[in-house]
Amino acid sequence: MTSSDYATYIAGLPRVMAGAATLFRDGRGRVLLVEPNYREGWALPGGTIESGDGESPRQAARRETAEEIGLDLAPGRLLAVDWSRGAARPPIVAYVYDGGVLDQEQFDAIRIQEDELLSWRLVDRADLAGHLPGQLGLRIAAALEALDSGAGAVELEDGVRVPG
């Protein structure tokens, strides 16, 4: 196979998007959510993995957190990987990392990226479903369960745990 044949082969492969986010909490167990200005609802700090530049999911979670809320913190352990299908886009592989428990000084240092975000807030676990509808809410709930149990990362499809 020549290099041009290989390039043609690669160009014809299916496309998959990839994203990474970090789950931060406060001492009371509330979850830090951000409010994007480009779509409805809330999310964890995170975004697209710049895989074309060689960025890994873990690197993307750290970069996106620094860009979106101004905190440059290394992500902790992987909590969940979700194969998320969507009607108007290619599938997304979404990685969720543990960001740990932030202290008041870190919360005071948060500076949102105004190009993409309207605000941030801490949300009680019981109220997450009202802020995170559908697959995203299921993904975050599964990540929190993995965190609480101390078990390894969970594999999800559309936010639902894959048996196995």
C-alpha cells in the first residue's frame, strides 16, 4: 500500500468526536457545573479533545478546565467513558475524570471563560437531574457512583452502564 493509498483509506474511515471533562466537588458533595452560552443546559468543565494536535483525553480535561474556569489542576482518576450517540452529530466518546474536592480558595479563584460560558454554580447531587438532562445527567450520575464505590471506571453507552 502506498502512502497516498493509506491516506485515502484513513480519510474514508468513520468519524468519531471525543471530549473530556472534570468532575469537581465541594466539601458538602455539591458538583461544580458550568453554563455554556452556545446551548441550553449545564455541563461539567470540559470540551473537545484536540486529537489532531496529539492531545490525550487527560490533557484535554486539564486544558479545558484551565481555559473554562481558570483552574490548572491535574485530573484525578478516570471515572467514566461514555459512547454517546446523537441525531445531529457523529458519536462522541466522553471521558469523565475526578477533579477532587476544591477548597474555598480554589472556588474564589474561578474565572469563567466569557467566550463560552455564562456562569458556574455548585449543585446538590439531588438536584443534578434538573440541570443535566438526558445522557449527560446519566453520565455524571454513573461517574459519581464510580467515585462513591471506589471501583474502577465505568463503561457507558448513551449514559447507561454496559453490563459485563
